[in-house]
Amino acid sequence: MKSKSNYEKRLEYNNTYNRNNYRSFSMRLHNENEADLIEWIESQDSVKEYLLSLVRKDIEKSKKKEKKKKTSKK
């Protein structure tokens, strides 16, 4: 059996590390029906940072809403 090259070993290590430490999400947008969204997202400096900021804002909004709901029950 042929031993693995350094490249193959690094690749295997990286793949294992990524599988154990990251989650990946993807979505598809229709070129015609969602062209405005595609254009907007692609115009951002960093798509990842932009999407993360939207999710974080939504989390904060949900927390505030939940907190308001709990205080109004008292």
C-alpha cells in the first residue's frame, strides 16, 4: 500500500478539522426572480460579515421581544 504524501495528510487533517469544527449553510437565489437580492448581497464588502450581522440583529430583536413578553405577563 502506498503511503500518503504530506499534501494528502494535510488535506485529510484539514477536512477532519473542518468537519468537526464548522457548519456550512448554503442557499440558492434565482438569477431573474431574485436579481435585486443577488445584486445587493454581491455589493457588500463581505457577504459573510453582512449575513452574520443580519442574524445577530435578529437574535437581539428576538431576545428583546421575549424579554418584553415575560415582563408583560407579570
